[in-house]
Amino acid sequence: MVNVSLREVSLSYPGTERPAVADVDLEVADSEFLVLVGPSGCGKSTTLRMLAGLEFPTSGSILFDGADVTDVSPTTRDVAMVFQSYALYPHMSVAENMEFSLNNTGVAKDRRRELVAEAAAMLELEDLLGRKPKALSGGQRQRVAMGRAIVRRPQVFLMDEPLSNLDAKLRVQTRAQISALQRKLGVTTVYVTHDQTEAMTMGDRVVVMNEGRIEQVGTPRELYNSPATLFVAAFIGSPTMNLIPAKRGADGTAVGAGVSVALPRDLPESGEDIVLGIRPEDLAVSPGEGTSELELEISLVEELGSDTFVYGTTPEQDPLKLSEKPVVARLSKGGVPRRGEQMSVHIDPAQVRVFDARTERLLV
């Protein structure tokens, strides 16, 4: 297994004004499961393709255990890639699909069968080795594609949205299997997804990308509790963090959207305009010591069984303006308000994150 390093890696395509990937500095530890997440077009798949050798950076370098592989071809990098598309050979059986790459590298027949049998046992494919891909479900095909990568015993696994073609229930099941398998094999893995739930549940660390650049790198808990930028705050979490524009007052409070909140004493200097970040579960129905009250008019109620999400607008908001996002509160079991009703929620200043509105970066 290897450590993977990207040093100031950038890639620009001819005829484009903005680079697809810009100044990416990243270290992936040996045996780590690292997830790249972000919206479509943010550069995550392009970064993965550069690690695989399918794209070559315009500048910067890529290192495997300190060895520069920036210009090395994919065939000699010892990586295995699992694509969004299963890309199985329809005329071959499951065993033949898994064995195909080993045939091309001259591995002895007995050894090939041994490796296929080991991978099939890990992926619970033993009873399917004689079937053709058309006789398999989507989840089974994806496991065959993973088995084809596993038999090669690569130094690095690269996975490009491998679960996006699966239905919701199967996606949950398969992501648990992938996580368990990666930990069992101990292979350095870089996984790309646009689904932040996948990223948060699978990765040892998560890299949030936007417009070709890295916004933040951290554990799932670090990203959730202390998003470094407004983009990360708005992207991570379901529902995402409430972001309330406010003004920084001279009396140590922030005023905005019908609420006045005490600011931390150690808040760094910044401009007058700030943004308050509050997670839905930190909006309480019952008042507490030092909390601030916020009045909402309920516009939507989502009942999910164990949780209820209530969406509401403050008196200063126009519910018909799409740019003015409603405030979301997460309620536990109990009485559920109805649409159109008035509701008071309470904000604990200790749970509020403060962002600079100009730089969009976290202050505290």
C-alpha cells in the first residue's frame, strides 16, 4: 500500500478560461479511505482521472510513496479503477470478467482461479461465477466490477461514483459493504461522489471541492461541526445549515432576520456584515438560559418518523422569493405544527457559527 500526494496540481483544458482543477495540495495516507465530494463540474472526477493516469496535469506533481508518477502511464501505476458504469463484458461469465485483467498480465491459471475465488468470497459472488452479466441485478454487477479490481491487488483503489446507478435501498447496503471491504483489504482508496451522505458515512476524511479548488479537508465530524466556508456549510448536512445574514453590532450582538444573538467575545475582527450558521437540530422549541427567540411562520412540514423537519420564514422574509431560503428546525417526536401556524424557536449562542460575509470564511 502507498501514500499518495498531490502537489499544487492544476489542469486546464484548451479553450477554457477557468482551470478544471486548480492548485490542489492533498495527502492521502497509507490505507486511508478518502472521499472527494462536491457538485457536478467541481473537478473531483478530473482529480481522480489524474491519479489514474487517464489525464495529465498542466502543472504540479503526483507522488506514490515519494516516487513521481506524474507522467507515468496508467498501466504502470498499479492502480485499479471502478467506474460509474459497470463496463462488464456481456459475453463473459462473472468469473471470466473478474479474471480478464489477470489474463493480460500473464498470471498463472491456478493463481488466477485462486484470486477470483478469494474476491468472490469477499463479495458474496460464489454462486454467481458462472452467470453472464445480463442475469445479474445492478448491485451484483457493481460487485463484479469491484471484484475485477480487487483480484489485481493494486496499491490504490480509485472509485468514480460507483453507486450512482443503484436504487436508494441498495445504495445504502452497498456503501456499507464497500467500507467494510476497504478496511479488510487495507488498500489506499480515493472515492468520488456528489452525494454528501455517502461522503459523510464512508470516508475517514472528506475533501469538499468547488470550482476546481479544495474548500476544506477534514473528518466528517469536523466538516459538520466547523465548516470552513459558507459553501461547505451549505453543502454538508441534510438539511443543510441555516445561514442567516446579520449585522455586527457595537454591543457584542448580531442582529438579522428578526433575531438578536450574542456573539462570542473572542470573535476575530471583521466587517460589519456577517452570516450566522445554525444547524436545524440546534433550534430548540423550549427556551434556555441565554437563548434568543426567533419567530417563524410554518411553510412546510416534513414528517420522517423519528424526526420532523419544519420549514418557516421570519417576518422579514418573503416566502415567494426563491433566493430567501426558509429556516429549518429539526424537531423530535411529539406535537407537530401545521403549515401556516406561528412557531417560536430558540437559539443557543454557543451553537452558532459566525462567517465573514465578504470572505465567506468561518470566523468562529
